[in-house]
Amino acid sequence: MKEEAIKTKDLTKQFDTDVLAVDNIELSVLKNTIYALLGPNGAGKTTTISMLTTLIEPTSGSAQIIGLDVVQNASQVRQQIGVTFQEIVLDPDLTGRETLDFHARLFGIGKPERLARIDELLKLVELEEAADRRTKTYSGGMKRRLELARGLITKPRVLFLDEPTQGLDPQNRENIWEYIRTLKANKDTTLLLTTHYMDEAEALADQVGIMDHGKIIIEGSPRELIDQMGADNVRIMGSGDKDAFCKNVKILPFVESFNSANGTIQIGVDHGNRRLVEIVETAVKNEFHIDDIAVSKPSLGDVFLKYTGRQLRDK
């Protein structure tokens, strides 16, 4: 049986008296796997990472990183982890090489090892040619790659990535994905990432946890979660007697899952194209006018919408 790199029990964080940011979560992340934590804005993802990385203490419950308690053994935990934050935090007047060197010095890494590791990481993230330029001249993608290298300078056993590709163009996102896959394959590193991008989690993660209102409400591999939605997904938008239509369409024998939120009706069925006629007939019988209907294979985004009831939410 694989060992756990991250384990929490009843982990809770309350701010003031009325803000319960994280509510008794149980988390188990196996070594050398990628775990994606998904959720709307304000779901508690960043607060969870902040507790796991010793930046803030839990109100109650416990968390362990490689068997070390994040409160009782905070300094040892910091020696085992790397972190890249949602907001880019770089000194604009330092070069890329100086940024990595400064971080390595803070962790007491000796000069020969430090210089060798910096060269290795600059090559990994393809910043060798820009290594001696000030970071204020870097593009957004270059800054993200440098932050990833900085998070790896201590050879962490667990790496936390908070929205690692936020704001990047598709090419740079794909590059970051490749680095993450390489880390798992070659570095014996466990990764926990938060993301708003469903395709990112689907492409990278071994396990996914969907979080909302401070709780993990569903967990599993991307494939397991998607398979719960049915073989095909029918999306419908329209007007009329929606309640009557929903009541009668979801009891049809071929319907495997059903969700209605934000004006969109989502129906998981066994064979989408074969069932359209019956779905449309049900709409007509219940005086519901279909404005738009589409059939697609379900995705992790459909799972997310089913369990959170929305795709984006302000804090």
C-alpha cells in the first residue's frame, strides 16, 4: 500500500466568528501523485494550502506532510515542501539566476550544490538564455516558469502549486503542464495544485477533490467522476414550463444523471443522439420551448457544475 504524502483529519479554519473558511476536511494524497483541488472562488482552496504550508495555523484538526505535523513540526515541514503562489512574487531588480541563488541561500544550500542546481533548473524551465536578465523584463509565462524553478530549488518532496497557469496563454499553459508531468515522472515529487481550469485538472491529476463552502464534496479520479455523468451529456436552454419539463425528463428510463443550474439543464444519458427525439417530445408535451440543445461527451467541467451549481463565483 502506498504511503501518504499529505494527510489531514478534521482540518478546520475559522476567521472571526462568522467566516468558516475550511470545514473539517479529510484529505489523503499518496506519495508521487498529483492531486488537484478544484472549487469556486471562496471555496477554501487557498486557505487549505496556507495551512498545509505552515503559513497559517488551523483552528482545529490536524495536518501532516510526510508524517510531520504542520503545527508541531512547522520548521521541518518547510524543509520538505516547495510552494508557488497564485500571485507572482518576484523582485523585479533581480535577475532570474539571482532570484534562484537568493532563495537557495535562505535554505543554507552550499555554493557548489547551489550553482549546479540553479543551472539544472534553468534548463528545466527553459530560461537559460534569459537567466541574467532582470525579471522585470520577463513575460508572464517566463515569470511563472521562474517561480516553478524557485519552488524546486530545495528538492521538495511535496510541491504546492496555487493556480500555476493563471493568466497564461495556451502555449505557456501547455509548457507548464509538461514540467509538472516531468516532476512526477522523474523527481519522485508529490504535487497538490489548485486550479480553475477543468481541462488542466483532467489532463494532470491522478485524484481530484471538488471543494465548496469549505468542504470537499466529492473526490475521485477524473475518469471516475466523469463516468458518473453518463455516457453522453445533453445540454438544454429554453423557456416555458421548466419545472414540469425537468420533473418528467429526469424520470425517463435512459437518464443517468440530471442537473439544472444557471438556466442550463444538463442531462446525462446512455446514447445522446438516439435520445434527442424523446427529450424534445417531453419538452413539447410539457410546454417547454427549447432554444438550444447540444450533445457532447461529459467533462470534468460538467462534474464541477453538477456539484457546485455554478462555474464561477465571487468571494
